[in-house]
Amino acid sequence: MKALHNLWVRISWPYPKLGAVQEKRLMEPLWMAAKLRTYEVSLPPAYGGKEVDWGDAPFKVIRRVS
């Protein structure tokens, strides 16, 4: 997909209580897409208030309000 410049992804977990470690592990395949002009990933609220550090991700994470 060399012509892909913008990507918006909305994810809903099938698990109601997904911890930070499991969340990051499930998101690993998203690292394969890089060098996009716009790359945003919309996630449900963090479980238990434990936010994952997405500083090394090639995408911007946006948390939805429950």
C-alpha cells in the first residue's frame, strides 16, 4: 500500500477488563504501518486508569470517553 497516506483506526476490545500490558501486546501489529501523514488509533478508556506509554508508537492514540 505505497499510496496510503492517511489511516484512522477505531478499536473496540472484546474484553471488558483489558490491562495495559495486554493492550500493548494486541496493538503490536499496528507498528507495521509507518511513515504515514496521518495515523490515529481510537481506543476505549484505559482499564483501571493505567495508561500505556505510546510514545514510541508510529501512531497517535486517542482515548474515547466511556
